[in-house]
Amino acid sequence: MNKEKSKALFEQAKNYFPGGVNSPVRAFKSVDGSPLFITKGKGSKITDADGNEFIDFCCSFGPLILGHAHESVLNAVTETAANGTSFGAPTQKENELADLILSNHRFIDRIRFVNSGTEAAMSAIRLARGYTGRNKIIKFEGCYHGHVDSLLVKAGSGLATLGTSSSAGVPQGTVEDTIVLPLNNKEAVETAVKKYKGEIAAIALEPIPANNGLLLQEKEYLQFLREVCDREGILLFFDEVISGFRIGFEGAAGYYNIKPDVAAYGKIIGGGLPVGAYGSSAEVMNTVAPEGPVYQAGTLSGNPVAMAAGIAQISECLKPGFYDELEMKTDIFCREVQQHAVSKGYPVTLPHKGSIFWTAFSQEKIQSADGIPENSGELFKKMHAALLERGVYLGPSGFEVGFISEAHTDEDMNNAVSAFQEALDEIFR
Ligand SMILES: Cc1ncc(COP(=O)(O)O)c(C=O)c1O
């Protein structure tokens, strides 16, 4: 595969940006170290600077549930932008997107639009602290909530000890109110809740953890967290930045039928433009300024162009059968690849939920970060290269999940099955 132009652009980019990129995973550091520069996306396909075309299973890391450059999103964006892109004053489009969401979602009554998933998670944490008057947060190893200081934390030594920062530049003082626990471990939660009784504002998690592989939890475990929160006056915070509007319109909350106290959204909600949101009951959300004392604001929040893109996209998601079709397509794809792996005795499974899938280099069910085999990174690197050669683009890290969009055709999916099967044969032969 010719990568000359992408390589030249990357060399140039290194003069401008740290590591040549504006978000670290894009640098392809966990794969071959030289990212593809994308020039065009249409439907399920992307084209790079050298003219190579790929079936795209990254989908901008999740937002593009309709695929690239969907006509209704494009029309909404161009028509709205022609009347001005931002006013710093309310517009009707904010009401329209909010109404579409709230009237089709059982678990939130009020919402606030922000500009990214990180902002949504950060604001949700502040809200939980402001509402409860408590400082500590429980989060889980293997869940990512954006680059929020207090959530860039790794586990300390031993259960229920306070975390240490996982990024330079995050003061210990900021993370010492964050407790990091392993997923799928009730005892760890009970121990922490007992040790810090009356101090914990929120239990934060991705209800479908999709940032460290796909670490699917049992419904019963999520229910347990709900019960602990009710018992202890803690808010249950579902970070649905990935799962929201993806695992059905109501996200994981709807899928599992478990009500979070606070939820954060991003990705799909903005139709491919920068939008995040957090929501809760009217009572909790009334703690937010200007109604209440928790401050949170944004110059471009709710800007009409991004709102229009969100309205166009999630209106499509609301059409009957939309999620069923996506789920079926994903299920067939994963089963076919996995059957091939099983028949050949490869240690590979494809866990999936809704239209999210992951390639796990293990035959075991993996439900916590420490269950991922150590050689997964090396195997993924080989698989990523083998798939690129066969015209399939995955997010450039073995910890990233894949996303399937409405635009992926049967032909795309059949071609992808063959590409995955051949790639696995190449790796394990
Ligand atoms: C679950 C989750 N929360 C928060 C974020 C941060 O969102 P953003 O990258 O839009 O800031 C991400 C990003 O991938 C995410 O997956």
C-alpha cells in the first residue's frame, strides 16, 4: 500500500503539533507509527491522501452512526451555517434538539449542551459534587471519561485506596478524591463505600465500557451499583459518550433499563460536529447555573450548526427498526469472523453490543482491564496492518472498539468478513 503522501504530511505535521497530531491515538503509535491522512469520507468509506480507499470501522471513534457525509446531516449543516454559525444567544435549534432527546428518553428530564464528551463528563462530576455536597468519586479501571483532571487517575495500591494521576500535570491534590476500582468486583465497591461513608458524591462508569476493549458487564452488576447508590445517597453517573444513542436511543440506560442519576453524552449527539451534553432529573439539573450554584458555561455551546447536525442525525436514529438493523448487521459480522477463528483454533473472540465490536485475543469472556492478555497489543498491530492491506480501517489501537454505521452495506460487511478471516489466517499461520 502506498503511504507516501500520508508520510510526507505527517512529517510536516510534526513541525506543528506534539507528535504530529491533535489527539494522541491518531499518531498510530500502537500500530505502525505513521498515520493515514484522510482526504474524504462518504458513506462507509474513507479515502486517504494517497488515494487508498477503506471500509471504515472507526467512524471518527463513534459519532458517525449514519456513516460519512450523510445527506440529511450535510443539508442541515449548510443550510443552518448560511444564517450564521454562532450568536452567543439562544436559538430555536437548541430547543429542537433538546425536545427530540427528552421526549424520547425516559431517564433524563433536563439537559445542558456542551462541546465535547470531556466537557460533559467534567461538568457531570462537578454537578454530582455540587448537588451532594460531597467530594469523592469512584471510577473504574478501564473506563475513560475524557481528559478531565480528576478522572485521569489510575488505581493506587490495594482496593479502595485513593488513586494516583495517570498524566503529568495533574496535581495529586486533584486526584486524591478519586477512588479507582476494578470493574465487575462488588467487594471492591462495598469496601470503598464503607471506608468513605458519607463522602462519595458519585459512582462514575461507562455502563458499556468501550475504551479498554469492550468490557461488557452483567446487568446484575449495574443493578448492584444502582442499589449501592440508592442506599448510600450517592449519584450513579453513566458516561454514555460512546453508548448513548448507539446502543439504542436511550443508550445503555435504556438497554439495561437502569436509571442513572446523571448521564453524559457526546459523539453521536452532534452528528459529527462537536457537541456533548449532560442530563439528569429537573431537581438535580436545577443545581446548575444560572438556576443554581454549580457554574458551567460555554461560548459555542449549543451553536446552531452543531445543533442542526445533531437534530438531523438523531432524527434518523429514531426511525423504526434503525437500531435493530444495525445490531443484526453487527451480530452477523462478528459471528462469521468468530466462527472462522473457532474453526481454526485461534484465540480470538469478537465481543459486541449494539453496533460496537471488539477483537479480543482470548477465548475467555473479558470483563475487567486485567483480563486482557499481554500479547494483545502485538497481535493487534499485525491485524491492523493486515486489514489496511485488505482495505479495512480500524481505530489504530487494540484498546479501541470498532463501530458499524447505517451506511455499511451487505457488500461492505461481506468484504470485511473475508478481510478479517484472511488477516487472522496471516497472523496465526
Ligand atoms: C466514554 C467516554 N467519555 C468521554 C470521552 C471524551 O469525549 P471527547 O473526546 O469528545 O472529549 C470519550 C472519548 O472517547 C469517551 O469514550
